Amino acid sequence: MSAARSTVAEGGEPLRGAVRPTGLLDVLGVASVVLDAQGHIVLWSPQAEELFGYSAQEALGEYAARIMVHEQHLDLVVKLFSDVMDTGQGWAGAFPIRRKDGSTRLVEFRNMRLLDDQGEVYALGLCADQSTVRRVERDVALSTRMIAQAPIGLAVLDTDLRYVSVNAALEQLNGIPAEEHVGRTVRDLLPDIDADAIEAAMREVLRSGTPVVNQRLVGRTPADPEREHAWSISLYRLEDTTGTVLGLAGMAVDITEQHLAATEAEAARRRLALIADASARIGTTLELDRTAHELAGVAVPELADVAAVDLLEGVVEGRPNSLGPAEPAVLRALAVEAADAPDALRAADPVGQSAHYASDRLVTECVRTGRPVMVAHVADEDLPRIARSAEAAELLQHAGVHSYLAVPLIARGEVLGALDLKRTRNPQPFGRDDLLLARELAARAAVQIDNARWYQNARNTALTLQRSLLPSHPPVTGGLEVASRYQPAGATTEVGGDWFDVIPLGGGKTALVVGDVMGSGINAAATMGRLRTATATLAALDLDPAVLLEHLDKITEGLDSSIATCVYAVHDPRARQCRIANAGHLPPARVRAGRPPELLDLPTGVPLGVGGVAFSTTTVDFAPGDQLVFYTDGLVETRRHSLDERLDRLLELLGDPALPLEEVCDVLLRTLHHPDNHDDVALLIARARAER
């Protein structure tokens, strides 16, 4: 049987009509009956109709005991009724009733005396089917025990997000007594968690009705204020049977151990990714500075907010490290990287410059002992031992440096320098895992840095040797105006064996030489020096160019299987001619006014060192104002273009015979010498001068 119920809508107007049961009394089906002093029924509720089977029309005015109670209990009920009416004390109990259809049912009764404003006495009876009462009691007890004994935190909050009740597990999780929760919000009780996020989730659940399941929350509670915990939070909306929102229920499970395990697994994955990244990024070239920058770039921001790579000055210069216990460390800054830390960047040593660090500085201790130095929590008194100067310490303090780590760069048993790491924005201090990662990065990078250091030292030595073997000639010699350039190979390769020479001869003549020893490194440079010396010696004999190359060919054969190309020319200003012989070299270009530039058509010959093949001399006209351009293959050869295309481009650039020779040299190098041409370049340009 439906009940008519009046509720209030949002606009304040009552809504009337049959509605579903919403309350505990509706679930119990509590029937109410009112009797007069003589025991006759004067009020009979719809629930009484359903419980006893009599309609109100049938029950009203009847003697209650006759239609409500089984005959065998009639005397007892009459006595109980009299006691309630005489004493005013209520009575509660259960006994069977007889329904209209003759069946019996065990019913729970609550009886009490009523008094109206006229002084008349009535009896109120509230009754419900005992099986229904017991079922509800059992459900309530089960729910209560389940909530009370649940190992997960449970809470009920109202629509204002204030606690209504919490269980013992949540009381323990939060470290706050249950009674102190009631009437307060999450924000009030737990200031060390992200209240904005959890309250936003709660409001969305209240609004949409969509539950939130397993949302992760990290923070601290009074239960363990020194340690960060993680919880899995689930929320769902509570409604009555009419859909009215009552509030929400929340469940919290401590997943700190799982969170830490997942965090550690993620950290391990990131460490492996960083090491893999370092393997790919560090050591892509043999440039010392670039290798250092690659190491610093890998460290920031994954490992640190500020990273500096410093090498001992003596190590950079090729001397062994022998730092004494009381000696300061002289460190050269090779690279500095910072993630949004301008003050810390200003505190760092300028890249390329050397700085003295006193013996008590932490980085000095690191490079002296070859052991890492870590200050997990940097205090103000630690900063002077980290920074080079008081000014730098003040900048580091302003930058918010709170954790520091210095790791030695060790290769082949020698301490090269240190990887210096600081944290400013990252709130976590350096820990054991960070130390292991930094050591791994430093170990990998140190080998690459050492390779680059030794390569650079060897290259500098070879380059110095090569430059010392190249001539320094006046801009005017004999009847020629001369300009030259030497461009070393790129940093990714060794020095080559290219050379040129301008040799004054008797009778106003001048010998011009350009050559290229195959190979690279110190051996090529040394061979080049020998050939240049031999060429100058032979040139003094005023030999025919072809004969001179034959002598050089025999000399080259005795130089450890060396091979070289060479073009040798002798300018005679009186004859206005050049005699030229070629040993496997690219042909010189001739530039004359009023004519297009051209490559001289010379017999190519074979390279020096091959032996057994004669060379020939070609005589070409060379009037005042004419130019000869000698060059090595590093100027014109590339991987992307054919040699013919590059030689055509060379002739295009020589189209203006009036340009100053120095400017012509610059234009040719700037235009033709590409960065990927891993070969050195020798360039020699001679212009015939008018006789005086």
C-alpha cells in the first residue's frame, strides 16, 4: 500500500503524491493504533491495515484485543493495557497476533499512554512484523560491525564536505580521534595533504554522481608527521530512495609501500633511461669542450638543477695530477648547465676560465681523494665550502641550493676533474641512488673526456708541428705578389699533411709548391716537413720541375711507404712564363684579365712515392696581372657534390682578376670549405707583377 507523502521542492513548493519508502519506519512498516480508555480503536493507520488485514472501516470502534490479539493471550494483553493506562509507564514486547484471514504473525509492540488537552487518556500502540524488525536489526548490526572492524578507512561526509562519521581505521590513518572529525573538513584536519585536489574530487562526485575510484593522494597526517604516505581514495555519492543527495562516502587505503615500490621502479627506469641517453649523447665528437657540455646537458634537469664539469688545469695541459693535501685545486670550467637557476649560474666559474679552489673546498677534496662528496641537506655554513668565493656563496644561498654532490671524473686510474651537481628547484635531497647514478655518468663521461683530452693534445702537437713547418713569406717576392692560407682539418679528424711553399731562386725566379701527404696525424705532418725541406734544397739547384719531382719521388719512396701529391712551378718574370710539373695533384687555375678563368691542362702524373713513372714539364704564359691558384683537395672535395661541379664553382669565384689576393683567399675558404670536409686545406695564389 502506498503512502501519501509531502516533500518540499527546490522552489519551496510542496510536492504531493505517492512516493517510494525512504526512511527506516517505512522499511519496518510500523503500524500505529490509538485506543480510548476502554480499549476501543479510535485511530487506525494504513500500515495497521496491511499488518492486521482489517480496513480502517472494519477496525474503528472495535475492541482492540478482540481483533488484534490471539485468544490465548487475551487476558495478558488486557492486564498490560490496564497497567499502561493506570501507571503511565510504557511497555514493549512481542507476541503473536491474529490476522483477519486467521493466520498468526509474531509482532513487536511498543505501548504508551497519551493525554490530550481535555485530560482524556488514550493508548498508542506502535507495532511491526518481528521478522522485519529482526532483519533490519541484523542488517544494521552487520553494517555497523563491518564499518567498525573494516581495515580500510571509511567516512561519511555531508554536502558541505564536513565529516559526519568515521571508523576506527580512518581514525588511526589520520591520527585524530573520531569525535574531532565530526563537523570539520579535510582541509581543517589535514593541512599537509593536497586538500584542493581531494575537495575538488568530492564536489565533482556530489555534482555528477560519478564515483572516484583509486585516486592517489600523497601527504602527511598527524599519525606520522615525519614521513610522507600515499593513500588510495575512493568516493561515491549517498542518496536516499527519492534521489535526494545526502552527502558522500569515502574510503582510504594506505598504499605507501606500493607507492614507494612504484616510485623506486620508476626512478630505476629513469636512471636506466638516463644512462642510455648518456651513452648516446656523450662522446659524439673528440672535442673536449663539447664532450663536457654533453655531460652537463645529460645531468640537467634529470639529476640536478645545476651541473658543472671542471677539469684540473694540469690535466688539460697534459700534466699528471699530483695534488697535495694542503694544495689548492686549479680547475678549468669546461661546461655549466642550469635549469632556471640564474643566481646559481652566476655563481659558477665562467666557461673556459680557470679558478683556484682552496684546500678546504669540497670540490678540492673530491679531486684530491678521488671520492664523491655529498651534502644531502646544505646548511648556510656549508656554502662557503661549496663556492669558490664569498660572493659566489651568497649567490648560491639566494638561488636556494639545498643539496650538493661532487663526483670525481676518473679515467684510466687518473682523476681528471669533477662533475659538480646542485639542486635548487628539485625539493628532494641527493640520496644514495642519485650518488650511484652520478658515479655511473661520471665514469662513462670520464673515458670520453680523457679520449678527447688526449686527442686534442695530440692534435695540438701535430698542428703546432705542421704550422712550424709551413713558410712565412712576404706578400711580394721576386716578380710575384703572393697570398696563402692554411686551414686545419675539422675537430673530428686529425691534422693532415697539406703544405705550400714560396722559394726565391736566382735570376729573380720564384718556385711555387703545393702538396698533400696522404694520411693524417703527426706522421703525415712529419713527412710533409721532410718533403718541404727536400723541395727547398732541390729547388736551389735550379732543376727542371720534372727532374725535381723525380728526385722527390725517390725520396718519398724511402719514407715508410708514404705517398704524396705535389705540383711544382717556377716563375720566370723575364720570360713571362711558368714551367710546371704535376705529381698526381689537382691542376692549378689560371686567371687572366679579359678571359674566363681556366684549369691548366697539365699531364697529371703519378703521386710521389709510386716510383717508376717519368714526370713532364709544361710551360705556360704568365704575363703581369695573371694569377695562378694552387690548392689541395680539401678545398673542393665534398661528399655531396662531384669534383667537376666543385671545380666549376672554384672558377666562378675567380671571375674578378682585380680583387686583392687576400680577399680572394678568404672568399674561396669561406665559400668552398664545408664543415663536413674532414681534410685540411692549403691555398696559394700568385699574381705576376709588372717589371720595374
